[in-house]
Amino acid sequence: MKPDDADARRAIQPVICYPVETLPTPDMSLYSDVRRDLTKTDECLVPARGARCFSVPAGHFFRISSVEGSQVGDLNLHNANDLSEKFFSGKTRALHGTHITTGHRMWSCFPFLRPMATITHDTLDWYGIDAFGGSVHDVIGTRCDPYTHALLSGGAQYHHCCHSNLTRSLAHHLDLPRDAAETYVHDVLNVFMCTGFTRDTGQYFMKASPVRPGDYLEFFAEIDLLGNLSACPGGDCSSEHSSDAAACHPLLVEIFSPKPDALSGWTPPAPTSYDRTHGD
């Protein structure tokens, strides 16, 4: 039964959970200066419906580009020297919001909680938030996976999804059994994916990505990184993901080195200062 004060309860003003005024901010002017003179050192072409790993030293830049057609990607990041430190999409979402763009950072999991990468350029930053509440590069979705597919399809076994792609890619890169590699696969940054929540039911939705060949998302590596990127089998995610029918395209990852001494005085961020005693 609707209470008499229902409207008053709904009218209570929201409070931001994590005010970010005291959050350490990236030196975007430094990154902007440094990125004017970069040398490409490596690249990795992620095949359509597949995934590949790549390495980025701290202080380098990496760029994910659309090269043939509208395509979204699912990105995992690990500390290259300690795989237990990995991207924490939930805390990144709590700090920066449901979608991230230039100046936002990808934060690592507990007990580290430090910036792993900072977005330095986003050619889709013009998109903003559309009339449906959709935006680009989300940290609200997880990744298409065979477990949810089996749950919703009555037990069908399907392997061509981002979770399985990332698992196979990491297993191959680390020379691990797939079940061991799978434990390191985690919630992703949905690169180029256009998503939001419906206004009426609050359900997670996707729509055709606005990405086009030539668009890219660029990052500065705050620590030594092992990246793992899946070119989603849903293509531009205009109809479905985990699809054998969607038009899919490769994604290009490029690694760039700054000029010597361009980052003089810069140091990788330290892990959290919390002492981990957790009280009495």
C-alpha cells in the first residue's frame, strides 16, 4: 500500500556518495604536452570476435582504435608485475560515474586502489548523454559471458562471448590452463559501447555504438600494464551481443613511447595508504 507520505519520501534530495573534490587529479596538462611527441613502439590487431593481450610500460600511452567498422570492445587491465591487481569497474563507476572519458581514471581493486590508467583523449567525447540516457564507454555492464547465456537460454553451451574470449587470450598469453586464467578475468571497461538504464524499468540497455573508423580512446599507463581486449561478438551492439550473426570488425591497439625525459619528475602512483588493520 502506498503510504501517505510517499511523495515526500521520493522528493528527498540525493547526496553524492563519493565527493571527488579531494581525489588526486591527473596532471592533464603534462599528459597533453607529452602526447604531442610520441613514438609508436608496438601494435596489436584484435581480430573480430576474438581477443588479444598486450603490454604497456608505465609512462607510455596506448590507443584503442576502430579501423574497419563500428565495433565495441571489452577491456581488462592487470598490473603486469602482479596479476592480483586488476581493474575495479565498480569503484571506478562510484568515483567517476557510469561512463568514463577524458580525465577519468581506471582504478585498481583492493587492497591497492590506485590509478592504473588515465584517459587522455576520446574522439567520442562529443556524444555526451543522449535522450535515452545512453552514453559511451561504460563501467556498468560486466561482459557477455557463457554463464548468463546458459541461464537465459535453458542451458545452451556457447563460447563466442567476451568472457570466453578474454579467458582464451589470457590463457594463451600466460601459458596457463583456461580454468586458471579465468580466475583473473574481471569486469570490463566497455570501450565504444553505448549503454544506459531505461527510465521506466531501470534495465541495462545497449544501442548502436556511434564509433566509426578513425575514432579512438587513448590512455596513459600509470603503472606497468597487461591489457586484454576482446572485440565483442555483438559488433556495434545494435541488436544483441554473443552473436554469430552481427557484423564484427577488428580493433587496433597501438603503444606509444614519450620522448626521453619528457616525464622527468613523474612517478607511478603508490597503492592506497590504508594500513589494512581493519579495526578491532
